[in-house]
Amino acid sequence: MNKPNKARHFVSKHRIYKRPLALIIAARDEELVIAATINSAINAGQRASNIFVVNDSSTDRTAKIAIGLLGESNVLTVKSGGKSKAIRQGITKFEIVTRYRWMHVADADGTFAPDYFMAIRSKLSRKYVAATGHIQSLPGGWISKYRVYEYTVGIEIMRRIQAGLGVIPVIPGPTSVYRTDILDKLDFDGGTLTEDMDITMQIHRLKLGKIAFIPSANAYTQDPKDFNDYYNQISRWYRGNFQVMQRHHIGFRPERIDAYMGYIMLEQWILIVELMIFPLMAWWTQNYAPLAVLFINDLIIFMGLSIWASVLNKRADIMGAFPLFYALRIVNLAVFVKSWYEIVVRRKFQTAAAGWDTAGRRYKIAAETVIK
């Protein structure tokens, strides 16, 4: 068992030398996955002494497992208050700002590639204030196969474009890295459902600096195990996205992030017209020829991207679930419209209650599922 070492600071000519990187994992009722996540981080190059778990009043063995792997001094149990509050309390308790130059926040349901932390540390520099790696799906059911497609297109193509333009909209939960000297400027209790997007938008609005994308740093995340879980997750994401956009007045300032998010919103509404409104119009007019042309063009592009994702990830099984991908695309668009109506029109969910969205949906990560 790896025992944590006491923090050491070397002072020379009034300069404090800090450790490079701390890893904080906030967790509630994660006994099925917490051991795999911690062990994966250690195997990926992060010393146990630099890994910290904030246990948000778990009712299972989460804290006991974490203490067994990291020691009591690296595990903090707090009153239930949600992920954001847990992270903030961990920053204070473990003296992250004074002890470390960078802080990595990770979800409790993921794993890391063997060279993950080496890749992360090699790219961190003072010209960046935050960084994110490459997200991939852990092996799972048909929803995970769809997520492989989404992550491949979203990260291999879109994230590279976002990084080049300086408009990364979300530093995602599984791979979030922040320079510690900006932490006091960030509000981790923003009251939105998507705290990772909220914090990213704060970085843009406050003009704190550049966000790095590190494609060689591969992190693996657990996807929903069934349709109900998937629906609840994307409902939370879309509601949170609209909350964040309202909170930071995205789209109302002459800044690059506003222009980019405006493009993303426009793209979603165009898809809604193509995949939901046009079929209704074709049925109403009984003229299906334009719809057929539109569908064939969309099918060619969609299938081509799916085949590319399958080849790139060496996952031939992805194409076996392809017919179901269309159903999930329609569900995504329907939830997008529903969330827009709830948040923007009805003004519902204006604040987010403290809590977690993981209850009852975790499944055990076996050692063999940690990607080598």
C-alpha cells in the first residue's frame, strides 16, 4: 500500500517550490468504482501522496476504500453538499494552492491511460491557466458505443478546432486541470447543473488565460448503463448548458466564445429542422422526395463518421449499434428543445440544488476494463 508523504516545501531567495500536480477526486457512494479510479491514477504516474479524495458523506464503503489506498490524511469526509462544494472544501483542507502549481479534478468513475499524467505534466506551462485531455468511453453497452462516436467526432475534430480558436466551452469532469494561482478567482458554487462548463465560462469571461488541449492524455469515463440513465444525464447537461449561458450572458458580448456558442446553438436548431420539422412537413404535404434526398445525404455523412470512429478506436462493434444511433440523435434534439423551453422560456431550474446525479447508476469497473 502506498503511504502518503508529508508535504515538503523548499524555500530559496523567498521563492516557494511547489509540487507539480495534485489530483482531487470528489465522491459520493462510489464503492463500485473508486478503487479502480485511484489505482488507475497511480499506475498512470500520479503518486499516491498527491491524490486526495473528498468523500461527500457516502453511505457505502467509499471512504474506507479510499483510506485503505491513500491513508487517512489524504481523505476528507464532509457534509453532503454536492460535487462543487466538496472540491472547494478539498482545496482548502489539503492546502492545494500553497502546496501545488496545478490541480487536476477527476470524476470517481473513470480511469487513465498508463502515460496519462506524464502527458499532462509535459504540456503544462505558464502560458496556460487550464488544460484538458482526451476523453474516451470505457467498454459498455449500446449507449457507450454511441458515445464512442460522439467523443471521437467531438474531440478529434471539434476540440482541436476549439483549441486553435481559443473557444473551448467545457473543461470536462474526467480531465480538468487548473493552475492553482487562478483558483481564488473561480466560483465553484455557481449554482448550475454543469459546474465544469460554468468554471470554463468563468475563465473566458474573466480573461484569465488560455486553455490547453492535450490529445495525448487519454482519460476513460463510464457512460450510462441504460436509456433511463442516459436520458437523465443529457437532461442535466442541456439544462446546465442553458443555465450557464444565461448566467454568463453568452451570446451578448463581442467575444470569440459568444460567437462560437452562437454557432453551436444555430447548428442544433438546423438539425432540429432537418431531422424533426422536415419529416412532419413531408408527412403533412405528402411530398417525401426532398426528405429522401436529405436523409440519404445525412446517412452518408453520419455513417462515414461512425465508420471513421470505429476504425480510429479499433472498435468494430460500434457499427453493430449504428441503427440505434439515429434514435439517440432524435432523443438528444428533443431534450435540447425541452431544456431550452424549461430554462429560457419557463425560467425553471434557475438554481441547482446541491447533490449528485450518480445514485443507482454506477457499475463496477473491473481491472481488465482499465485501458492499457
